[in-house]
Amino acid sequence: MSLADTSNPGDPRAADSTVHAGGFVRSGKVRDLFEIGDRLLLVASDRLSAFDVVLPTPIPNKGRVLTGLSRFWFDHTADIIPNHLLGTDPAALPAGYTDAPGAAELRGRMMLCRRAKVLPVEVIVRGYVAGSGWKDYKRTGQICGIDLPAGMRESERLPAPIFTPSTKEEVGHDQNIGFDAMVELVSGPVAEQVRDVALRLYARGAEIAEKAGILLADTKFELGTALDTGELILIDEVLTSDSSRFWDAADYEPGRAQASFDKQFVRDWLETQPWGKTYPGPELPADIVAGTRQRYVAAFERITGASFERYLQEDLIAP
């Protein structure tokens, strides 16, 4: 069975074979999930989604960038909250689970994880007025119901980071919700713990990224309750170019949109195309693919201080 098996043969995920393996659970927009006993195998593909559509053109080694960054951040945030990561070596998989070519494909893009019951909210922290937050602010003077000072400019740093959860929608866009609405979904104590953890994670990420000349404008975390211990843990990916808005500090200038180390480069190109933002998406030209890959790799190398080429060759996050 391919990691990319889906119910729709026209979906780009159906053609994105990475390895033959058993225990297939599902394909998300970017990751493929497999059950291995009481553990989960998460495999980051090279797929790219924009405007909730998986595009037909992959970005070479994008999945390895996401996995490498997540591995780095899981290590650097373990003192704030435990996480789901158990291992990253294909040799740790059960004997006969995959063949040699499959193991080679898994290197650098797999995470063997603890299982968790995922919280039914997106955990979002914003440090700057950007994206949908900027649109909210222009319309209401607030972001997700939180009052902010008058006269703020696009991309301006907020007085303090804010926690802005949203729903998880199976179809369509997630909806921003207030803290009280989150309490109704997960209970007051859990909501307070999640808010505290999310703000601490953002602060840690912003501090480390800023030392590398990168501003962490906003980011999304996934949290869940570990099935083995019942504790709250950090899951999925963390502080990557897919889940975060990274800006180059050297080019930062409030009052305008910022160049970023994420898929905004692709979104900007898509906005110029005669496309209704519904499936199927347009093929990406070679220069957009190359530019996107360059931005993802730059984020990896600047934040981790590691060589991405060495990561590809040795599965090692090191200079």
C-alpha cells in the first residue's frame, strides 16, 4: 500500500507515492499517517496546499524541511511541554515493514510518535498584525475579539503576543473563536493550560528565531492528550514554514506586507492566476517551485544553524 493512497484518484495525494507500507490510516494535506501497534508513523510528503487545496506540483524535499524543523523544535521546547516524538530512524520500524527504497524515502521525513486524542481547536498565537489578523483589525479594531490600540499598521508588533484559537473544520475554513468558546469545547482548566503553554512556546520560538534574524509573526500549534499517560502533549509539526509566518528581520518594515520564508510566496503567485481557489489547483511553474524550496531551506538553515544538505545526506541536524 502506498503512503499516498486516497479515495480520490484525481487528488494530487494519490500520485505522491513515497513508500510502500501497511497500517495506512489517512492522507492529510501534507502528511500521511500509519498505525504501527500502539504508535503512529507520520510521514511528511512534498505536497503543498494553499487556500485549502492540495496543489498538483510538489516542492522537492519540502517534507524533510518540515520534519527537520519539527525535530529541532521538539528538542528545544521539551522543557515547556512533552511531545509525541519517539524516533526518526527507519531502522526502528518493525522488521519487514518497508523495503530498502522505502526506508530511504522515509529518512528525514518520518516521525514515529505516541498516540494522542487531538484537541478540537487550532492553537494559534500572534505576535504581529498580519494576515487575517490585519483584516480583522482594519474592520473592527480587534483581532479575534481582543481589543488592540488604535492606529496600528500592517505587520506591526503587538504590545504582547495574543492567543487566538479557532475551530477545526472538516470542510471550508476554520473559524476564529473566543477563549470562552474554547472553554466550552475543552473545559476551563484545559483551555487555561493550553493558553499558557502556547504563549510560552511562542515566546521560546520567537526568541530563538530572532537570534537567527527571523521574526516569528504568528504560528499554529497542535496539542492533544497522550493515550498512554493522559498528559497534554505537543503533536504534529511545530514552528515550521507550513505552520508559521516567518519574516526576515533585516527587511522588516511595518506598514506593509513582509517577504516571508513560507508559502506566502506561492499564495502571492496564485492570486495572479485565473483560478477560483477550488480543486484542482494550477500547476506551479519551475521558478515558483525553486523559489519556494529556497525559502523553506533558508528557514531551516537559519533557525537550526544546520546544513540542509548534511541533513539530506546523514539525517543529522548539524552544521
